[in-house]
Amino acid sequence: MKLGIIGLTNVGKTCLFNAMTGQEADTSNYMFGTTTANVGTVTVPDARLDWLSELYEPKKTTFATIDFMDMPGLVKGASKGEGLGNKFLANVRQVDALLQVVRCFDDENVAHADGSVDPERDMETINLELIVSDIDIVERRIERAKKNAKGDKKFLAEAELLERLQAHLEEGLPARSFQCSDEERAVIAQSEVLSLMPMIYVANLSEDAFTGGYADDPYYLQVKQAAQRDGCSILPICAELEMELAQLEPEERQEFLDDLGIAESGLDRLIHESYALLGLISFLTAGKDECRAWTVRKGSTAPVAAGKIHSDLQRGFIRAEVVGFEDLKACGSIAGAKTKGLFRVEGKTYVVQDGDVINILFNV
């Protein structure tokens, strides 16, 4: 999974990226402090994998990972190449989902691209640049579909669909809010339409607002209303605080969070939101050689999960031995789970559940 961090310049994108990845990318206070995309990989914390590792004492423990791409700040006109627009749009096409960081704090020492803090205006700037870029893409696809329809009438339906989408976009609405069937959405997805991409609004609050209760913060409310309107998730965060947390040892970090009355870090919350947004779950494999978390789409069958481990396992799939993690933990071992009838044998139609501990039997 690759997540793209987007937003205007000086909204805290790179600060958040550093906190998430442990890197030290430049956070200079000037326009376009980030001129090339920063890329970092983050290990997905998983207490279930920690427990399995204690049980099996494997040679290696491998957690799932997420790649973050911190993209250059956007400005008005990016869709037409203004600022670093062309580079920005090229980067967006490489990711699975977007995290739009929205500045929700006042600081006279941190310049704003438009001279003042206004979350609603900032979000509109970002979203319109994506939509304008999409209109250009859709127009070209319509022309191509109509040309192809001269030889094959099936392309007429594609042209009609894209014309409906074009009208929707021209109203300033993102493709993700366009009403259509799943089959039609699959056709649209082939067009690399950027505003179709899943997105989380990250409201970057001041430390005082974040720790003091942000529910009534006027900046936060603007972001919340936009998220509800656009069908997006919202994640309140304080990037500055996250950077402080990232520099602490795990035990100190938890004590700090407890003192602030915060259940989990922004990174943990962001991972949970991202998995939910993209419809992802994790299944686990365990043994003396390795304990590992694997990421698959929700609804994946056992053979598809097997293919994540190795293509041979999917090709020669026979059956899967499965036990739910919570059942395994309650029983203390595979032997205990077998005794209580919680260790199951599943076939090719079995749909993998989050936290399943699986052993694949295959023959090639």
C-alpha cells in the first residue's frame, strides 16, 4: 500500500511525513520547501504478531508495511503546470490513496501560500486542481471512445458514461461522488481519474487545540463538513506533536500519550483509517522460521491469500488450516485450539478474515 501526502505548501505535510517515517526531510519555512517527493516505508504495528513471535520464537518476524510519499506542495494552476504541478500530478498517479493535509493552526512564523489560514479555501484549491486535471483526461477519453465507436458500437456506452462524468466534474465535484454502477466505476478507474482516488482529510491542528478538545474548533469543523460532503474520512492530528512522539522510546511514548489522554498515536490511527479506506485486512502465518503479517483485500479467498505468500501456493492450493487469532490466543497454542475444535480446514471458497492464522497446504 502506498499513500500520497498532499496539500498546499507549509501546511505540515513534511512534518507529518517525518513523524510517520522517522526521516529528517527538510521542513524549511518557505514556499516549495519540498521540491521532490520524499518516500519512506513504515512498519505496521500489530500486537497479534508480537504475541505470535513470543509464542514461536521465530528466526524472523516480518510486519506489514506502508509506503508514504510526501509530495511537493500544490498551488493554484497546478493542473496547468503552475508551481510544481506537473511533478505533483505525476506523483499522484503512483499511489493507492491520498492523505490531504489541511492546515488548521495559526502561526505567524509559518507563512501561508495565500496569506491566511482558511481550511475550506485550501481544500477547494487542492480538489479543484485534481478535478481540472480529470476533466482534461476525460475529454481525451471521450474523443478516443467516439473514434473507436466507428468500428465497434460498444464504445458508445463508454463515451456516454464519460460524458456524464464530465458534466459531474464540471460542477466542481470529485469523481468519487459520481453515482454509477460498480461496472461503470471500473471503466472510469481505467482512465486514471485522480479525484476517484480514496482520500482522508488530515486536519493538522495546533497542540493546544488537539489536546484541549477540538470538536468545536472552527478550523476543524470546516474540514469535517468538507469530509462529510465529499464522502471522505477525516483524521484530526497534530503533526508537531507526532514529531515529538516519534523521538521517544516506546515506553516513554505510551506514557506521554497516557498523560495527554490519547489512546493511540496518529500513526496507528492513520493506519487503521487507511486499511478501512482501501478495504484491507491482515492475515498471519506463524512458525519457527518466520512469523509474518500479510495484507489482502477484504473478501479475498484462501487461494488469493496463498498467492500473496507465493504464486506456487495459489497455483497448487489444496486447502488451508485456519484458526482465528483471538481463539488461538485464548487457547494458548495450536494444539489447544485443535482440542477445542477451533482449528479448521477450509477449501478454495473460504473468505479470509482479519487476524486469521493460516497454514497453506499445496502441491505443484
